[in-house]
Amino acid sequence: MARNRGPLHFLRQLALRIRATVAPLPDISAQLWLQTLRRYPFLQALPLRDQGKLRALSALFLDRKEFTGAHGLVVTDAMAVSIAAQACLPLLHWGAPERALAWYDDFVGIVVHPAEAVARRQAVDAAGVVHHYDEVLLGEAMERGPVMLSWPAVDGAGQGGPDGQPVATSVVIHEFVHKIDMRNGPADGCPPLPPGFMGTRGARAAHAAWRDAWEPAYEQFREQVIIAERFGGAWPWLDAYGATAPAEFFAVACEAYFVHRERFGQEFPTLLPVLDAFFGRPLSG
């Protein structure tokens, strides 16, 4: 049965149609898009249909966001498209572009640094003493605020490491997954889950299913990192930064899931179907 969406929905759709006619969205040129795909193997490996969807989604993203270069950096079209394509990859199977991009509607600004950024931090220890320190950042997502990215980190996503093997990292995916996580409050590693997530009934059951998958995986990963740090054990394939908090483990896991899905599935077989379900990956994909 069709549902009456009301006059506000009708007016919004009418406004979008008028805008598309009067001021159509800027397209990403074929040359620039192909250059972007060639630069990032995990984008080039997408099926042609998904590449087309990602191109349209990225064009709408670019129309909605404002890029600022820090310290005199000029953000070129190629740089902006590189960021847009990686930022939109998690949204690829979340329906129409307008609906999917609503996950990022809490901010407009993206600040791109020419190198690593240094942030001044403070922390209070158990004795109440305040400690000031500098933290080197490749990226940062602020709740209901802008996203900061280091261009060298953006540019190097998924490129070969010292041993020639693909590196399962993307600072863009990492920070935008934080944005997704923040849609229901501060990032905690459990984003808003869709109704009926993995066959569950109700929000409580969905979150229980999520915790049952992620909590043991996180604890096992933390233990592996601790053994590597303290006792010289083998370092995990996944970025050890994921051991610092559940939210970071979720973001780091999503990087690997999108950049090197096959290896991620080998390392985390219990998490692969959970992320497939969350990101709406087609069963035949």
C-alpha cells in the first residue's frame, strides 16, 4: 500500500527536481574519475555498476561539502574527488544518493592539511594532575563538526607497503565511519542499526547481536597487540591503533573491510557478515 508522505515531502521533491533542471549537479569528468579509480585499487576493483553509482554519489557529495586547504594548501579537483570517492564508499548500498548522504548532513567543512597535523591535548590522571601533550593526527572527525584530513595519508590509501603487499588503510574511510558512528551520539563502536538488522526484532536485540560479534573480537585483538608490545609477539595485520578503543577498532576494521575485504574476512570471519549486513552489501556481490 502506498503511504502518503505529506506536503512537506512533496515540496522537497519538487525543489530537488527544480534544482536539477535549473542548476544541475556538476558531473565528475570521465578522465578525472578514471584517474581516481586507477589511483586506488580498491575502487578500481568495484563492479562497473558500483563504480557508476559511486561516481554519482561522489558528485552529490562534492556539491554539498566545502573543502579548505590548511597552511596554504590548494585543494585541487583531483584531491576533492579522491576524498569524495572514499568518503562515499560506505554509503554505496544505502539507497538513493539523497538518502544515503543524509548520514553526513551534520557538517559541511572538510579541512585538508599538507602533512600530519599536530593537536594540543590535555588529560587528567587518577591523581587529578592535568597533563598537556601534542598528538600527531592523520585525520579527525568532530561530532557535529568538520572533518580534518592529512593529504599524504589520503593519497596513500590502499597503496603497497614496504613488503609490496596492499595496505588496508584509508584515513578517509576511517574518519567518515566515525561520522556514521556518531549519528547516535559520541563514537563508541556501535552505530545506529537498521530495523531487522541480521534478522533481529527490535533495537535491543539488534544491539545485542552487534555486541556479541564485536566485543570478543575487540578483546582478542587488544590481547594480540599487548602481547606484541610487551612480549615481542607477532603484530596483527590490522592497524594496532584499533586496540585503543572500541570506536577505533570499528573504524580500523571498516578501513580493512573496504580496502582489502578478502584478507579482512580471513582475519575476522565473524565480523565479515556483520559488516556485510550493516553496509548492505548484496549477497551476490
